[in-house]
Amino acid sequence: MGLLSRITALFSSLSNTQYPWPALDIVLPGDRHLHLVGSIHMGTRDMAPLSSKLIDKLNNSDALIVEADISEGGSPFPNNPDELPLEERLSPDNWAQIMSLIQELGIPLSQIDNQPAWQIALVLQAYQAQRLGLRADFGIDFQLLEAAKAQAVPIIELEGAQHQVDILTRLPDGGMPLLTDTLTHWHTNARLLQTMISWWLESPPQSGKVQLPNTFGDELYDVLMHQRNLQWLHFLQQLPAGRYIVAVGALHLYGEGNLPGLLKNPPK
């Protein structure tokens, strides 16, 4: 092997190992081994318990790395001053869609009427996931966190729940783009959730062969996905030598500008 090839292989490599869950292995310089797991934050009953092989990998790792430790419970949402009534903030078409959805999902208008738009989007998405049979306690990262705590595996947060809320509160127009994207891509998002569930229950995606529908506009995708991937890249590059399980939302592993691609070919 030539010197350049050795440096390239050392710098970052993707293994060809296939797992019965969505995952990729990456080795970074300095003997840092990352097992990247494509998590779903809410899961179905059939997604528990996790594979014994994944739990074995966790128990043999130096730490579990997650976006945020969600196992502590409690709401990270701030107490925002009341917004204008939702009808006054939406176009007639979007208002009609909201009214149809909350009737279908059984959400009282009073629960969301004066909330920031980003928070309304999250409420709608959570109800949609519940309608598809998903629950937070069957989410992959939640199960990994519980297993790590049971085996005293250290837990490292990539950003933390408060930072995630800070990102949302800084979205323009109270997060209205997130709400309108949620309405525009409502049915596409449902299909995407079902696809990601199938990755855990049936067959994980093959690297490089995943085409995912876009459920965000370009600006939102940059803020919520690409910029966070870049921040996580920097974080992971600073880790000491060791073996790590890195559980992040599956879209961060397979979407455009994904984390494995950045780790393999970091921007200069």
C-alpha cells in the first residue's frame, strides 16, 4: 500500500460490515472507532428490546454518544409569552389544514393556539408518530440510554436538549417555516417514518443506496441537519482514542451532507 493510500485509510474508513440495524463503522485517526447508529427517537413495540449484538457492542464501548440525554424526563420547552391566535398567523389554506389535522388527531385547539409555530410543529409531529404506533420509550436512543445506565457505560451529549431548543427558538418568524414544512410534507413524513421503522424491523439501508424524500425546505435543512452535522463532525474529531457508539437521528446518517460522508471526507 502506498503512503497516500495508507494516510487515506487511516484518516477515515468505512467498513463493509453489515448489521441487522441501520449502522456504519468509521475509524478516525488516533485509534478512534465509531459505530454510528441511525436512531429513531420514537419507536414501535416491536423495536424493543434492542438486538443483543448491539447491546454487546454498547457494553464493550468506552461511551455512548447521543444528541441529548432524553432519559431524564421533563420538558425542555421554555415558558414563552403567548403568541397571536394561530388563525391570525396562517394562510387560509394552512389554517384549514391545521383544523382538519387537530380534529383527526384529537388535539384541542387551546393546546396549540398561542404556542410558537416551531412548538406547534413538534406537537403535530409527535401526534402523527403516535398515530403510527410509535412511542418515546421504544425509541432507539432512549433504549440505548437505559442500557448504558444499567451497565454504567459513560454517556456523552453531542449538544443537549437545551441547545436543541435554542436552535428552534432562533428559527425565523417564530419557527413558522418548520410548521409550514410540516403541513406541506405531512404525508411524505408519515411514509418516511414507516421507512425508518422498516430499517429496524426488516432490513437496514445499504450505504450509498438510500434516496430519502425531503421534508424540509433548503434553509431549514441547512439549519436543522447540515449545520448540526458539521458541529458534530468537529466534536467527534476531538474525541480521545477509544470505541464509541454514536446514536443520532437516522436522517443524519443517510441524508444529503450526512455525517458519515463528512467524517470520511471532512471539508477543508
